[in-house]
Amino acid sequence: MGLIWLRHPVLWHSSRVAGGYNYNAMTAEERKLLVARWHNWYTADWDYAQTTVIFFCTAIFVAAVLNKLAWLHGRNLMHVARNRPGFGDKLTAAMRYATARQFYLGLTRWYTPPLAAVVGVCGMSIFILALMFSARPFYWPNEQMGHSPPLATRSGWIAIAIMPFMIAFATKINFIGLVTETSHEKLQVFHRWSALFMYIASLVHTFPFIINNVALGIMESQYAKSPWYWSGIAALIPQTYLILMSWGIFRNQYYETFKKLHFIASGIFMAALFIHVNFRLTSWDYFWATLALYGLAWLTRVVRTLYTTGFGLPSTIESVGPNLVKISIPIQGRFSWAAGQHVFIRVLGLGVHALTSHPFTISSIAEKDKVVELVLRARGGLTQALQQRVAGKASWSSRIVLDGPYGGLHAPLPLERYERVVFLSGGTGTTFTLPIFRDLLPKLTEESVLKRISFVVAVPDADNYAWMGPHLAAATASHGDTVDIRVHFTRSGDADIPSKDDESDIHNANPEGVAYGRPILGDIIREAHASASRVAIVACGPDGFLYDVRNSVAGCELDIADGFGVCRDLFLHTETYSW
């Protein structure tokens, strides 16, 4: 027996046999319109929902092809000698310009996603709005043609078809990311915008019913006797909350609370929406697809976490500088990672914070260190609780569950196949660049293609530099002029200036490796671009730091696209503090 709020008997799909129409009250033109494609209520799921699915699948396929072409072009560069950029180099540079270029809206203090993501979001919006509003009419000219206005019908199917992709963009084990070779955090922008477009489609679905029923004088009676009206409102309220509270001004400031309430509101929304669509045509198929995508991703995470770290690994947590905490987790066997990857951690001994997990980049190397090291800055929530727990102590021990690893560096070529590699780090962004730098150093030999590595880091003062200093000094001691380290201390004042001993620890072979003030990132990137045929830039830092890096690289990509200079291949990889 079906539930009382579902139509009986409960089925997988409802019938496509048209019924309930008074054809005698319609004109010939109205009867023809009623069964025409893009207007027929009984084929609206094929016309609109399947068309939406095809659009998203096509966009994902195109992104995967473009990524594969960039990979093939990079491989081809190893075998083709040329002094100037060729056609393939120029085309690749033009595409990389789009993935690098970024904008800043000063009025809202918002750093936009890269231009390529902006184009993708704009394409998504144009398609969805065109699909909703291109067909006419929006309302039936005759009330005998049905109480579901065409505009409401089509927008409802578009909204339901967006749902599986919106969820798929959000998962950590990300199937779209596997196809497009993109880490899960870089797809968050599409999760947020597809959720917004689903909400817009939901609103367009809702209001024509209200307008139509008010005009017919049946609004109160429909709401009183139909479960579809109250279930629609029950879905729209949490959906409104999810959209409003996901904007950065709320999400970033109250992230701990946001994350918990986000899952609760999502559950209520999905349950109410499941009841609302009431197995009309193929509507529940999109729920099964969503459940399969999310459920398989979640199950994979849980099984992998239990297999690699069980119910937690012993760890040591200590303070390593002003507002800096280091977590050391000895690894025994099953857990492995690559330089530049990150994990989500759950600290079991931290009270209520044990209920949440947060991402941090692994700053150690698997082959060398045999220990997962995480260096994090206390900002609030979990990080602040960890800082308070180790304050005034040599260290503190707790069991930690590791979920991951995720992300990492996805370059068309191994970094040792580039002639010049530049690492740019802002503050704790060094936790991403440092392990990749250390992993690359042994590959810098006289026979290798790689001729020079630069490591530039900007930190407030010597105390913030202390935790990374020994790693840099040890890693670069035997490479002479082929490796240069530049440390920029961005705070002014005598108390922040390191001693001569500190300077010598930064780089014994480079006494001029210390500077004061912010690095001029554009000059560093342009110098590297002018010095070699193949250049890789790896950067991690705050939004403003990466904004300068991205746009400087974008300018150099335009030079390659125009055929200027000796550089034929300029690769950029960036990591952000948060997403």
C-alpha cells in the first residue's frame, strides 16, 4: 500500500495515456497545440528533462575532450623541436588564457571564478533560460487544456533534470571530476550555480500555478485538497534557505553551522520534492540517478576510509608558530598519497568538533617522510579549537580519521619535463607547494630537461617562516644555482626582521634570498616566461595572491597565442585556501 500522500497505487512511472480533456470545448488549433512537441504534457519529460540531461552530458564530454587534447599536446611537445610557438601551441595558449583569467568586482569584493568557468556558467544559464522561455504560449489559451500551465510544466522538468548533476558536482569522490580530470573542489562553482538555476526553474514552476489558480478562483480549494501544493511549498522553503545561506557572506562567516544545517535542509528538501513529483512520468528516475551518484560516492569514501585508517590513527598535535598548528600522523601501510594532495580530517578527541571534517593539504612526502604532516592556521571552529588545546603545551595526542587523499597536481607533463618550474606560495599555501618542490628536487639532474627551479614564498614574519625553513634549507643544500629560494617578509618593523642566522638558514648559497614587502608576482612570472620554452607555474595562497598570479599568467598566454617570445608551453596550477 502506498503512503497516504502518494497517489495509489504507487508506481515507478505514471501513465502517458492522455485523459480528462474535453476536446469538444477546444478549437482545432488548440487540440493540435495540446499534442505538439514542446507542449504535450505527457511527453514533457522527454522534451525538457532529457534535453537538459543531454546538454549537461555534452558539456562534460566537451570538457573531457579539451583536457585530453591539452594532455596530448603536452606529450607531443616532448618530441617536436621548434623555436617559436606553432598553431597547436597558440590554440592551447588561448584555451589556457580562459582557464587563467580572473576578474575582481571591487564593489562586492568578489573574486570571480576563472573566465572558463564563467563562460561555462553563462552557457548553462543561456541554455536553461532559452529552454524555459522560447516556446509559446506560457499559459493555455483555454482552461479545458489543463490546469498545468506550459511554462510551469517545462520549468519543473528542467529543475528535476538539473538535480543529479547539481549533486554530482558536490561530491568528494567525484565522477564528473574523474571524467574531466578535475579535482572535486574546482567543480564546486558548478555545484553552486546549478543549484541556483534549479531554484530559478523551481520558482518559474511555482508562480504560474499561483497566477493561474488565482485567476480561475480555485487557489484555496486546490491548496486544501491537493498534496502537491503543500509538498511543493515544503520543498521550496528549504531550497530557498539552501540558496540564500550558501552565498559566501553567510557560508564563510558561519561555516561550521552552515555545513550542519546544509545537510539537514538538503534532506528535508529532497524528501518533500520526492513526494511533490509523485512518480509523474519519469520524475522518480532522476531521484534514483541522484541517489546512485551520491550513494556510490559516499559509500566509496566510507569503505576507503575504514580500509586505510580504520577508526582513527594516533597523532601528535603541536604549535609551530603564531596561530600555526602542526599535526603529525605516522602512517603504517595502507594509506598513501602524492605530493600536493589533501585530506579531510576528523579529530576524535575534540568533543563536538569530532562531528565535522575539514580539508588540509599534506605537507610531507610519502616516500621520504612516512608520516602525514598537516600545517594549519587557526581561523575558527576546528582550527581554533586545536590551537586552544595545544596552547602552553609541548604537544597533545588524539586519534584522527583521514578521508582521502584528494586533488593534487594534474599537469599534462611531469614537472621534470618542463625546463623551468616556479613555485609561488602565500603564507600557509606553502603546505601545497613545498611537498611538490621537495619531490621534484631529486629529479633535477644534469641529464634532465629541467634546468631551474624557483621557490618564492611570502609570509608575515620569521615566526611564520620557522616551520618551513628547515625543509627548504635541507632540500636545496646540494643544488647550487639551479635552485633559488626567495622569502618575502610582508610585515614591516624591527621585531619582524629575521636575524642573520635566520637568513643563512633560508638558503646558504643565496645570501640575497630574503626580501621585505610583497613579491611582485607579475615580474617573477614574466621573467620565467621569457627564459624557457616550457614553463610550469604552481601557486597556492589567498585570493588576492592568486588573482595576481592568474592574470599575469593569462597575459603571458596571450603572448604565446600571438606568437611572441620563446615560450611555447606555459602551464599553471593553482590551489586556494578554501572553496
